[in-house]
Amino acid sequence: MEFGIEFVPNEPAAKVAYMAKLAEDSGFSTVWVTDHYNNRDAYSTLAVISLITNKIKLGTGVTNPYTRNVAVTASSIASINEISGGRAILGIGPGDKATFDAMGIDWDKPLSRVKDSVIAIRAFLGKQKVNQAGFKGASLAFSAGKIPIYIGAQGPKMLELAGAMADGVLINASHPDDFKYAVPVIRQGAENAGRKASDVKVCAYASFSADKDKAKAVNAAKMVVAFIVIGSPANVLERHGINPEATAKISSSIAKGDFGSAITGVTPEMVDAFSISGTPDDAKARIEELTKTGVDQIVVGSPIGPDKERSIKLIGKSILK
Ligand code: F42
């Protein structure tokens, strides 16, 4: 099992890069930086991380084809690949509807948009002239090297698309049941496209919270879990037996800005379904289950733990080594 780690650039790049260096020293293989217009810029953050690390791979986790023109995305990730000595990975997904609404962006045909964008970006990275996806002979003026492309996916069609064309898939989920559903869909997509299942790395982009004190770890995860619960489609909540009334209560608390009540509304079942939370031994048990479902990489995502720095060291010492 490989281990990646997610950082949200909601702090200055130097701080995120400090944590990324700690993650590298603790044994993580990949750092994924999220992309939302209202946080620090993902590529600037990755550039700073590139300069203070030596071997950890560096990915956008994930960007999208709506807020950035994909010719610019190709140039940005190629630059990160150059700065880092070939360590870049492009993570791209359809994006986050809530932020698009606020930006006045239409979420038009996300599936085809991701597919066309990946084809165009591969062509840009191969220094070809691009004449699809609305481009009229655009091309990059420099060579980027080989950069893997991972697709962020949850829905069945996006998972199938990832199986058909991506080097990997980043799935926002933490529970084996979600992967028992997703992995066969990805593999079918790969098979239909004449590829091998092993051509597509499956990554569990999981909400993760580790501490020696289980209660502290679980409490730190609750706010993240609350947001996942209210953002999850009905079929996913049903898969985990989550009561719709409990979900509606959390949703209404968050809408009112009453985060205390939202946290109180998060049940142990919700924590179990939507995060990997607890002591390192609890996490190891869950990781073993995920391995059996076909997951290749666990991405340790927010909150990481009640004290991020301490938790990275703890995960490194007790889970990764
Ligand atoms: N989003 C961000 O904006 N920033 C991030 O940093 C970020 C990180 C991240 C990490 C891991 C991860 O898994 C997701 C992440 N996301 C992030 C969210 C990501 O961008 C997507 O929102 C998320 O993966 C959800 O995608 P989805 O697979 O559920 O796809 C949506 C669009 C969906 O509805 N898919 C359907 C499906 O079955 O897969 C298909 C919908 C469809 O077929 N649409 C048709 C089409 O052509 O697109 C059009 C249908 C019509 O009627 O028009």
C-alpha cells in the first residue's frame, strides 16, 4: 500500500511546504494539493513544496477544467514537473459545484468536459498542436516529460471514464463498501477500453484522523464528516445506512452557521462510514480492509489529526514504517 497526503492550501505556501517536507520525511509517497479558487493557488504551493522536497511526488488533488483553461493547466503542471525534476502528477476532476455557483460558472456536461480535457492535456504535454476541445492549433512551447493523469471521481460514469483513460483515480471515500462498489466499475471501464486493471491506480482520498487518544481523533474528524454527510448523494448515504433525518438536521445546523450543533449531530456510524479515525491500530485495521478491495494508495486527507504535525509523525512512525 502506498500512502499519499492531502493538503488544503488555506495557509501560506511556506507553512504547507513545511508540512509536506515532514510528510516526505515520514515516508509518504505523494502530496496532493487541493484546488479551489478561494484558497491559495495550488500550483504556487506545489512550486514551493517542490523546492524544499527531494523525492515525494506532487499532485493537484484535484484541479478542474472549468476555472482554468486546460492549455494553462498543461503549462502549469509541466512547469511543476520541470521545477521538481519529474515528480508531478495531474489530478483533475469535474470540480466543486458549490464554488462554481458562486463564481457564476455553468457546470455544463462535466463527464464529457473531463474526457475532452484529459485528451487535450495529454496532447499539450506531448507538444502536439491541439485542434479539439475548442482549441485551434494551440501548443506548448516547451517539453514537459511524462506526467501521469489521475481523475477525481465518485459517480459511476466518471469512475468508468477513469478506468478507460486515466493513470489513476482519486475517490473521496474511506469505507470498504464504497470501494467494493467503485473498483469493479473502474475495472469494467478499463476492460472495455482494452486496458489492464493494473493500468489504473485506485486511491482512497479519505478523511483521516489519527491520534494515540481515540476520542480526540474522532472529535477532530467530526466537522469534516458533517460536510461529507451533507454533500453525499442519497444512494451513498443509503449504502451506509445513514438516517436522512439526521442528515437533514446537520444540514440545517450548517446552513445556520451553528457548527456546534452540526458536530453534535454527527453519529459514530457517520464517522465510521466517512472517515478513517482513531488510534494507529484502528487505522491499520481499516487499511487492511481497504487493501482487500483493490485500493493501491491511501490519501491521508483532512483533518489528518487533532494536531496535524504530531499526527503526520505518528502516522509515519506507526503506520507507514
Ligand atoms: N473538487 C474541487 O473543486 N477541488 C478539489 O480540490 C477537489 C478534490 C477532490 C479530491 C478527490 C476527489 O475524489 C474529488 C475531489 N473534488 C475536488 C471533487 C471533484 O472535482 C468532483 O466534484 C467529484 O469527484 C464528483 O464527481 P462525480 O464523479 O460525482 O461526477 C459528477 C459530475 C457526476 O454527476 N457524475 C455522473 C456519474 O455517473 O459519474 C455523470 C454525470 C453525466 O453523465 N453528465 C453528463 C455529461 O456529459 O457530463 C451530462 C448529463 C446531462 O444531463 O447534461
